[in-house]
Amino acid sequence: MLRKAWFVAGLLVAGSIAAAGTAAHAEVRGLHFTLSPYAGFTSLKKEVTLQDGFLYGARVGLMFGPYIGIEGTYGLSPTELTSNQYADVKLHHVGGDLMFKPFPKGGVQPYLIGGVAMVRTDPETGSTEDETGFEAGGGVVIAFKPRAAARIDLRDVAWEPTGTSTLTHNLFLSAGLQFGIFGSLADSDGDGVIDEKDTCAGTPNGVRVDLSGCPLDGDRDGVADGIDRCPDTPGGIRVDEFGCAVDSDGDGVTDDRDKCPGTPHGIRTDASGCAGDSDSDGVSDDKDRCENTPHGARVDPTGCPTDADGDGVYDGLDQCSNTPRNARVDSKGCPITVSEKETQLLDTGLLRLNNVNFDTGKSTIKPESYAVLDEVGQILARWDELKIEVGGHTDSQGDAAMNQKLSEDRAQAVADYLLSKFVDIGRDQFTVKGYGEGQSIADNKAAAGRAENRRVEFKVLNKEVLKKEIDKSRMLKEGEK
């Protein structure tokens, strides 16, 4: 019995040492086999008529998951008859058991077993005897390597010895190793590093880790790679839970680049996070009531252009400041001089030209007439609201029908010239008409009268528009500034 006590104490010490070394472990998961060599001793009832002895053997198991498995055991105990210590006997033990682990996780895993048993008594002299029975017990598995563990097992093996009808309960105590074969090693946090080697348990799903199972953080922003949506954040920048630079005022410019933090919500900003100035007038968009102010124009505090002389050209663009109010000005804000021809057209609604010359009997305009037509074109381009009739007139020399056709062709030639030279004049602004010799204004018998009758007239057809324009603008006579 002293020998047995020391053996039990040794098993307990070995178990404690093994358990102390299991701070990190890796359980085998899924369908896998176990192989468990062991050694121990037996404590037999007196009805068996065998002395207690050492026991050694092996177990092979098949685990279907973390909780349930089956296991086969074979053990051999060399012993002697209690009636004759010199009569050697071999006690064979075979068992088939169901194993249940109620707490399969962790470094120390207790288990329960139960099943059928067979023992064979094989004396050195005499006949071999086989008895069947059952067994039940339990133990503990103490993991210290991914696929290796220490194991302590205590089971009650019950059978009826030959020649008796008494069921005997015999204790088989053993200790040994257990190896996991096949299956997969436990990775509780699913980071690809088994629990035994994982020094950072509980890593969030999707995080990339190093060989020790600890999260990688390539840009060192405090958000692990794998869940970092901005993996190249520069050092020192404050980030959100996704690893992206924070934009505290929500203006679309991150705090590290925002030179104007605290921008009110909804205000458009530039690349530096400051309120934008789309038209570059010096007034930020959030305060600018007049967007798209022309570049160079001076504005008031609301961003609207000023026009001190009221000529319609903004200050800053006006090259002739202090223009008299209502004076007609050009795009630079300077007064437009009004020629005699323009005055005639605006005052009477009719401009008559006697110095537009054509080749004799033809509608070809002579080059010396281009200057006067160009002056007329410039006038009509400024008054693009007016509808103009270009009328052609001839003297009475020659056939009247020929003169009619000639007047039409010459009026059309004048209109075509102006349209080709001045892009601001629209084709729908002109109406062309030939009058032939029918509207003479001088005596055709005299050369001077015939010269006066050969003319081109520009007649305003929509005089109501002309009146509105005249009322709107005070005209400056030619030479006045």
C-alpha cells in the first residue's frame, strides 16, 4: 500500500506541474484520433485471487467533436496469485468506452468514460480464463503542447471471477500522455494563429496579425490592419474607428489639413478647409449674395459688385469712372460717341446712303464703299434689337424692269456684306427690298438728281423698340465726352 500511495502522489505532482505549464494551449478540434500510452497500477478485490500490480498499455480514441468520442483500451498487468507469490500471472485488460468531456475548452479538461470490459487471466501454469464485464470512471487531460497532453485516468473495472457469482469492482489507476492525430488545432479568435501560440487572444474578426497572433498596424494609427479603411494614414494624425483621418467639422477636409476648424455645417470650403470664394471676389461663399462676380470687379461686404457712376459697368472694370449717369458706354465703361449717321438713324428711323457705289449695271460693291458700310455695320451691331429693311433704289435711266431687278440685287449685296463682316448682326435682323426707280427723291433729268436717286436706305421697321431705347439712354453727340 505504501508503494501505491507514492505512485498516486507522483501522479498528482506530475499533473500539477503539467497544469502549471498550460498558460497557452491548443486543443485539437473536429474529427480526430487520440493515442494514449500509459502506466499505472491495479487495486484488485480479494475474490480475484491476484495481487495488485503495475499496469501499462495504450488507448486509441476517435473524437467526433469537442465533447463526445469513443475509445479502445488495452492494458497488461504482470502479477502473481495471492496464494502463491511465485506463480506468475498475466492480467490482460481490454475496454471499449464512450468518452464525454463536459468542459472541453481550456488547458485542463476533465472527462467521464463508461463501457464494456474484458479481462483475461493467463497464468504461467494452468488454463487461461476470460471474463467480461463493464467499466466506468473518469480522469483529466492536461494540455501542454498543441497536440500533446498529460492524462490521468481512474476507472472501476467490474467482472465476476471464474468460479464465483460475485461482481467485483477493481480500480485501475494510470497516468500517461495523449497525442492528437489529424483534426485542426483550436484558433479561438479565428486569426490564423493557434491558441497555444496566440499571445493576443480575442483579436477582432478580419484583423491581420503577426506570427504571435497580435494585430498588425502598418501606419501605427491605433487601428489594426484588415479593418483599417485608410491603411496609409501619416503618423500623428487623429483617426476614427475605421482608421481614417477625422473631419470634426464635417466640411470634407480632414483635421490634419483643415486650417479653419469649426466651419459651420453646410458651408462650402476650399482645399484648406476654409470657406470657399468661388468667384474670387474676397467674400466667402457663405456670405456672398452675388455669385460669379466678374474677376476684378469691386464688391460690397455681401459680395455684390458696386457701380458708383451707375453706367452698368462694375467698379474695378470701369476704365472711365464718374461717367454721367444714363450715358451710353462701351464694355469698358467709357462713353460711346454717337456719329452723325447713328443720330440720323435713331432720330428719324431712316439712314440714307448715296455714296455706296456699284459697278455699272451690276450689284458688285466697289471697294471705296466698304468704309461707309463698315460704319453702318458698327451702328447696327450696337442696336441688335432693331429690325432693319435694306432698300435699294435706282435712277430712271434704262428699262424699268431691269432697274427693279438691279435694285433688289444691290440691296441683297449690301445685306450680305454686312452679315459676313459683322458677326453680332443676326440674319433675321434684316429684310431686303428693291424699289427700282419708283421712289425718286430728285429730278432724274439732271445728273445730280440721278446720283441722289441712286441710293441705299436702312429703314427701322420696329420704331416702338427704337423709341424705348432712346428713352432709356441719353445720347452724346459726336465729339462730346
